[in-house]
Amino acid sequence: MAGQLPEDLGDLHHGTVTMKTVFGKMKIKSPRLRPCCCASYQSKSLSPLTAALPERTTPELLCLETKWAAQVSYQITQRMLQDVLPVDENLNAMTIRNHLLKTAQRVENQLGEERFSYIEGCQLQRDELPSPNGPLIVGIDGGYVRGRDGNCFEAIAGKSILSFRRGEEGNDPSIKCFAFVQNHDDKPKRRLHELLKSQGLQANQQITFLSDGGDDVRNLQRYMSPQAEHLLDWFHLTMRLTVLKQTAKGLPIKLGDGEQEIKLQEPALAALKSIKWYLWHGNVYQALEHLENLQMDLEGAWEFANPPVQKLLKTIGEFHTYISRNRNFIVNYGERYRHGERISTAFVESTVNQVIDKRMSKKQQMRWTPFGAHQLLQVRTKVLNDEWEATFRSWYPQFHPELQKAA
């Protein structure tokens, strides 16, 4: 009969299987059996209990370990667990790290295959869809993590805000975050797409992407939705203008004497003010023209070999290239601002600080590998999105059944 051991299995001896639980270690007797020579078993002996319990840590303890380790250091997690639970004294930070990496890899394995485009169907099919929920606002920014080799590598973090759900306008908007390590993750678009799907994304739903204009981030957003709108973030734009303004303040008031006298500081500051005003109203043509005029005026003072002039010229050239490459993503920020629409990824700065900096950068002495940082970010974002326990319930149907029933 199914579920019963064959009669020709002989008992060799009894061992013990140790299970780590939130109540401490639990030792279970585990008989080791020997099949007869006519049975079709590959090994000379087998342990049914070992096969039935491949993991030696219960889901409740594993969930608690990984949830805490995603928010504080592995060492602090170890001390907290030993303070509040009767866990084994031999529990160390490396064990907790290994558990987190293992569960993070299980999350990664559930992601589908990466695709170039996630736009499906034709416009006729999209027109037949029901009215979508409110628009989605997605902001993406990056932060740097100290690497084990002494160098820093970039991690990307983003926040997606769903304005409202139809029929639930009185509820708080849905806010979720995501993160991954740049140049390590091979499924960044799939990761973002799954996040948007969890917020009820439809093909006819409006999405606004805000980013700093970097090519890698821009490629992440492309072909995500036919209703997507891509904007250059005003926050990063005005930061570059602030750097230009501060550099211009270091210019001499004038150079030369008599007929060769050239006024520098005041005209440069006035030109930068006009450039900012044109960009604020989305007039890229006039902004580029004023940049080129300012470049020509400064090139006229090049013969004086003034270091501040040379520095400002270099910065203006870089800013001109930045505006030219992103001119299609510059809009009338003033008009959007007056209508209460988002124009900046300032709301993502707090996400970068919460997801990356607090655990990996600010006042943290630990150094990271891209793999370890990426795996930790997957668990951390699940925890911050209040999805970690739901993830465990999908793996273990009996995990916190009372919470699942109440939901």
C-alpha cells in the first residue's frame, strides 16, 4: 500500500534527526532501514524521516531569521534571536547569512524568463479591456555599495506608486519598492514587470517613469507598457544646474583691461538662470542655444588660461551632451507642477536610503560582493513590501494558517 514500507526492509539502527525550531532544538528518532537484495533501491540503506524532512530548520524560524537579517546586520540578528528565543548557542552570523542566500535564491528561481518587450496584443484588444486603476508613477534611482575588493558598485532601487484602485478611492495608495545590483542581475525588466503586475497593471493603464536619464535605467523602462510615459527627472536636472551655478560663481568678475576687457561672472550667471527657466518650461531648443552662446563667450576668454573658465567650459560641455541625449524626455515641468503631477524622483531618494543605504552603506562597516548584495536586496524589498510572510505561505501552505484565514 502507498505510504507503507515494504516488509522486506530490515531495521539497521536508530539515529536522530535534529530540527531547529523557534522553541529550540527538537531531536526525532530516525530509523535507518536496509532493503533486501531483491528490492530495487540504489543505496544499501535508507532513512524515510531524512527524506521526509530535507530541511533542518522549521519555516517559522527560517522566516524570522531572514526577515530580521534583511533589516539589520547578521551579527545583530544572531544576538536578537538568542535574546528572545531558546535557539542554539552555536547559531552564528554565517549560518543566518547562508539561510538568507538560500531563500533569496528560491525567490529568484520563481522569476520568469527575461524578455525584450512586455507589450502584448494590439490596440483593438487593449481598447476592449475594462477601465484600469489609477495611473502608476515609477521612480528609479541608484546608490553605491562598498565592494569587498575596495571598489564600489551600483545598486538600482525604485518605487512604484499606484494612485488609486477603482471602487476603493478612500484607501491608501499601493506603494511598493524593488532593487537589484546593476551589471549583476540578468532579469531586471522581468523583476520590474512582476512588481507592476502585483499592483494590478493592465495594458491600457497609464504609467509615468521618472529617472535620471542614464542609458541603463532608460533601457529598463522601455517596452514595459504601450501607455508608458518617460520623463527626465527635474531633481537630477536642477542638481546639474546648481553645480554649473556654483562653478560660475568662482569665475573672475572680469578679465583683461581696456578694449580687451571681458565680463564673465555676471553674464554667465544670467545665462544659467535663463537656461534653467527655459528647461523648466520644456523649451529645449532655447536652452541649448543659450548653452552654446555661453560656451562661445567663455571660449573667448580661453586665451587668459584661467582655471575656473576651463572648468566651467568642461562642465557646460557635459551638460550640453546630457540635455541633447535626453531632449525627448524633457517636458513642461512648470505646467505639470501646476497640475499637481510629479516631476521629480525626490520620492525615490527616501527609497534608496531605506532599501540600500541603511543596510549596506551609511555607517555600515561590512563590505559586499555583488551576488550577496543582490540576494539581500531581494529579501529586503519583500520585507519592506510586507510580502515576506505571504511568500512563505506560498511555499509552505500550513505556515501561519491563522493569518492566511484572517486575510
